Amino acid sequence: MFPATLFDFNGVLVDDEHVHLEAFRDAIRPLGFEITEKEYWQEYLGYDDVGAFEAILKKEGREVTREIVMKLVEDKRPLYMKRARGSLKTFEGARSLIQERAKIGPVAIVSGALTDEIELGLDTLGVRELVPKIISAEDTTISKPDPQGYQMGIEWLRPQIGKKAERALVIEDSLDGIVSAKAAGLPVVAVAHSYSLAELKNSEADLVLGHLRDLSEAYLLELYAKLYG
């Protein structure tokens, strides 16, 4: 069986992409332009905040400097938290899956979200104590689809489970996330929370399911046997 689990966060455990969209809109509105929902889902979904703001500014023909981008990131932080507190939606099956996977081995989050956003989500799910490691946007220097975050996850796991760290299960929802995990050499289950089943089935994901609640231990045992014998 898979010895550990590395969960993506947004779009896998919490249903907050619309919260992010509105927080992005709030943050850039003083600059005098808007982003549409279509733009967000098609162009910015896979980025962390830094990558998204860089892409947004470039598309609008605006100046892009580290100072400008980091100010926007910090402006967005309280806007997201204000919207998310008390109204954050989580995906059915998220809590129970974390609980079950934590019984088997170490669990971590590898996400482009900020640490305080992830902690809020884990607290909302009631599983914060089951997730000893969070690798967030503040820990990486480049966002998915680069494999850096998942490579950091493997390094965190190695002292605990040795070479089995390279068989840690990744659960993702985005195309960029799948590319990131596969580039790190990890097995990936994709859930169609943010992209269609057809899009995900055309990716490198090892298993594609319609919803997180559909992921059972029987599926995982079958997948592990298929991948590793």
C-alpha cells in the first residue's frame, strides 16, 4: 500500500477557488482592471499567488517587479482570510480520507496556497493534528508545474520511511499539479473537482476519479499493485 500521502489543498480538500478569485479581484481592483471568471479558471488556476499576479500583470501590460507582486500577495492575504472564515467549503470525503491515510503513514500538504490559508482549512476539517507537515507557497521558490514542492515532500518523508518516500501517493485536482507530481516521480490520483474527467484522463495521472469521496482503499490497493506489483 502507499506508505504516505501528499495532498494538494485548493480544489482537493477545500472548495475555495471562487474565494480566491474574488480575493484576486479585490486585490487588483485598485489598479483599474478586472479579471473574469473564465480567465481565472483557464489561465491562473495552477499558479500560486506570486505566479498568478505575475501572469495577470504581464497580460495587462503592467510593470512586473518583485516589490509590486509581493505587495499584491500581501494585500490579497487578509482579503482571502476574511472571505474564508466562517464560510469555507470543504469537499465531501476530505476529512475521512485524511483520517484513514494518517493511520497508514505520514500525511503532508503540498500546495501553492499560503500557510495560514492551509491551516484555516485543516482546522475547518478538524484534522490539523493529523498533518504534521505543510509545504506552502512560502516554502518554495517556484510554483507548480515545477516539481520543487513535491521534491521537498519526498525529502521530508525520507527520514521517516526511507526509499518508500518515492512511492508516496499524491492527490491532485489540477493539470499543473499532476505535471509537478509526475516530474517528481510520484504516483498521482486526480479528482475532477476543477477540471473535467476528459481533461484529467488525458493527463499523466495514474487514476482519475470524479470526486474525492469516490477514492476508496480498494482503489488504492489496486493502483499500488498495478504500479509496483
